[in-house]
Amino acid sequence: MRDPKRINRILKEIEKAWNDYPDQRFGQTLINLGIAPDELWFWRMEDDELEKGLKEYNKKMSKKKK
């Protein structure tokens, strides 16, 4: 099993990078860091759209755990 502590470590590094350029959307930040493919749809995705998708995913997955 992978170390679950890696999640917070990685997220903290992404947070530091994103805080340097707070006007960028999350997708832009990941693309500029070179850790996401340079796809136009991902570049243009607004953060509220991403947040909504994440909430829907988490809701769906929490139901599967029951």
C-alpha cells in the first residue's frame, strides 16, 4: 500500500506553486508545472467547475463505501 501521508505532502507542494500565481486557474497551474497534459479544455476550466466535479465525485464515491 502506498503511504497515505504522500497526499498531503504533494498537495502542499502544489499549494505553494499555485500561491505564487493565484490568478491562474488550477488546470493552468498543473499544466505550467508540467504535471498535466496541455489540453485546451483543462486550461480553460474554471475552478468552480472543477470544484463542482470533485464534490460530485466524492459524493458518489462515499455512497459506494457504504
